[in-house]
Amino acid sequence: NGSTCHVGLLGYTSDSRHSGENSNEADSGQIAEVAFTKKQNNTLLRLSYSSSIRTTTIAHSAARWYFQIDGQECSSPETIDIGLYQGQTTNTHMPAYLTGGCSATSAGRIGAGNHTITVHVGQLTDHRTTDAHSGWVTLSFLEVQEICPPF
């Protein structure tokens, strides 16, 4: 159509470095958020979240970290998530980098306009969520980029 597609950083947020006592200890729910304005309809969102994560307290603990766009998980090309299972009682904080592309949710194609990206923690299928932690003495960040076709 002759229009120029601009690739760019749409949103970025980070938390401050914090001590272990101030890490996000939510076992379920939203743990990070960024608002952004998507410029074009035919682009893909590249979503990235970096933090340290862990599950602990009892053996066989697990949790799932995942993105939502305007309250819905990505459906195209796929859900963007990571899971962590720990089979022993341990307190190991691991670096995690959750990233992927998204063009649609169950609500439809992600069009141009204002949107909210959130990161959530919750139950890993067929496992009980136990004492999930996100972030610990490290800088966590959430970043959104608009990617032009072809992708």
C-alpha cells in the first residue's frame, strides 16, 4: 500500500531493585503492567519479560508465568508462557526470560490503538501452585515492541 511500517519500542517498565523481603510473592494474579499505543493494524507485538522466579516451600511445587493483552491471553500464533516445576524443597531463584510474538487474542486481532500488557503468575496445569516468587534482588522488566511484516 506504499505506507512505511516503523518498528519501535512501544512500552517499557521496570521495577526498582529490591531485597528478597520485597520480592513479589504473589502465587496468582498480575505482577507487571505496561500501557502502549499500537501504531498499525497489520503488525505483531513482541512481548518480553525478564525477572528471577522460583517456587518453593514443599516438594512438587509449580507455577506458570504468562502474558495478557487487554485481559486476554495471546491466541495467535500461540499462548506465550513459561512454567517452573521444582521436585524438591528448595529456595533456588532462577533467571527467566519470557518472550514471544502475538497478533491476536480470543477477542480478535490486536488493532491499532491503546492497549495494556500484563504479566501474570498462576497455576501450572495439573500441578498445585506453591509459594511462587517473581523478582529477587534483581531488576525485572517488561517490554513491548511493534514488529512489521513479514514476520
